[in-house]
Amino acid sequence: MTSPAIRLNVPLLRLIGVHICINGCMAGIRMAAPLLALRQGFSAAAVGMLLALFALAPLFLSLPAGRYADRHGLKRPSLIYMALAAVGAALAAIWPTFPVLCVAALLSGGATGAAVVTLQRHAGRMADDPLRLKQVFGWLAIAPSIANFLGPFVAGLMIDNAGFRASFAVMGVMALLSWPFVRNSTDSPAEQPAKEGERGSSWELLASPRMRVLLLLNWVLSSCWDVHTFVVPILGHERGISASLIGTILGAFAAAATVVRAFLPLVAARLQEWAVITSAMVAAAALYAAYPLQDSAFGMGICSVLLGLSLGTVQPMVMSTLHQITPPHRQGEALGLRMMSINVSSILMPMVFGTVGATIGVSSVFWAVSAMVAAGTRGAVKLKTWR
């Protein structure tokens, strides 16, 4: 018998609320801190280092956070990460100097990455079959899109009307608002290994061919997001497109990804993880190949929307597959490994492809990504055998 659909019930709404508050705090600080640094006269290189710190902390914290969630569930970890994000925002509000902004970036970035791992682990325990997993992670995937709009929007309003200190303070309050959502949540008991000493090391998880392929696919697709955000403005500048139109092109990508994620839970019963991921990779490879051939903002906008629709389907399918192939007592750890790979991509890909673009042209970056994604589709097809 087919399981009933998981709709936006109260427990799931609570998780989405926590995700929006903590992620929104980080997104607001990530917008306000570089702007303040620039107004204080710091160089673009210094601002780039500041932005990198938001992804650096999760690179080291995600795996320990996953293990901690495996042992302690949702509430205790969430309280810690909420407090860390709020402390980072408070420090920036009290001492808005560049070194303190760097500390705020580390604290808010690390807290958000760790909280996301914890929330995703808990969300997986709300589902007991592949259909429900796809539905749960489809709903949860909407939260970052809302947070990435809400945080910068509120931070910008506060900067314009009350200054940077007030903006950082409000971001701290936003992080604290996550606690009412999680306080009344039912905390699932920690899973224990079936046998003593069975937990093992992270290398044992990576020894699984299925885990290695899934993490590799996740890394390739995450790189697509990072490269799009980084390279499209450069291509638009080469084409003589205005800043406002470039912003609209990037916004269209995010809006398309949000829209498709909102529809995923409604059609999850008709979707198979391997087919969705494979289709998304084929579409992404074709769209990245076509991007440099566009001379107008309209053509780039069409590519952006189609790419957002394609890549927006991937995360819920990856999360569903990961939960199916990982032992229950190590799912938090596996999610930590996934988060680490995403942050490696966020740190390295702009530098790597920036160097490639400067050396042989920005069009070559799109074609290199297209080739990389096309090469990865073979691994995506293998997911069919894991159902």
C-alpha cells in the first residue's frame, strides 16, 4: 500500500521555522558584514577573505555536528547552534570592527552549517519510506530560499533606517527566534549501533561505493550552483549587460529553484531519485554548454530559469537517497560529510574557475562545467540499482 503524503504539518513547519531563522541570521550577516567592511575602507581582497570564512567554519564543524546529532538528537544541538549564531551577531553589533566581523562570520557560518545537518537528520526520522523522504526534504528545501531572501532584506532595511549595529542586533534576535520552534518539538531518540563497536570511522562510510558516488554527484551539482553565482556576472559584464539585469538573471535562477521545490512534494510519488538526478545533470550539462552562446539578457535569463528548475530538484533526491543507503545510527555523520563537500566546493570552485576564466576566457568555464556534469551522469544512472 502506498503511504499517505506528508503535508505541511506542525512538526515539519517547526523544522522549517528553525531553518529559516538560523539561516536567515547568517544570510543577513553575510550581506551586512562585507558592506560594512567596504565602507570602512577595506580592500576587495579582505572582503573576499571575510566571505570565505562563512564557508570555512562548516567545513570543519559539519562532521562533528553530525556525530553530535546522532548522539543527542535535535533540541540540545539546536540550542547550542542558535546561541553561537546569536553571539556572533551580538559581537558584530557591539564591536563592528573587521576582526570581530571575521569572528561573526565564523560563528554564524559554522552554527548554520551545523544546524542544517541537525535539522536534516531529524527530518529524515519523520519519514519511514522513500516516498515520504522525498516529500519531507522537498518541503524542507524551501526554507533556505526563504531565509536567503528574508535575512538580507531585513538586514538591508535596518542598515538604511537604523545603522549597522541595529542590523546585526536584529540578526541575533532572528537566530534566537528559532528556539520557540524547536522547544516543543518531539526529539527522536538517538539511534544506537546494532552491535558494540559498530559505529566506526568516517572512512568506513566513504568505503561504501554508493556513498562515494552520491557524495561525488552532490559535489558536482553543488559546484554548478557556485559557478553560476560566480561566473554569470562576469559573462554579463562581457556582454555589456547592466548590473540590474544581471541581478535579475541571478534572481530568476533562485526563484525557479524555489518554485520547483514547492511542487516536488506534490508529485513525489511519480518521481524516482535516480531519474530526477540524471535528468537534472543532463539538462545542466546542456544549459552550461549553451550559456556562453547567449548574447542577450533574455537568452541568459532563459538559461538561468531552466537551470534553476533543473538544479532545484536535486537536493531532496540526494537527501532521500543518502538516508536510504546510510545506517540509521550514522545518518547525521553522513549528512556532515555531505555538508563538508558542499563547503569545499563553495571555497575552491570560485578560485579554480576564476583562474581558468582569467587564463582562457569565461566561456571556457561554462564549457568545463558542462563537461564535468556530463561525465558525472554515468554515476547518476547507477543510483537506479540502489532502490
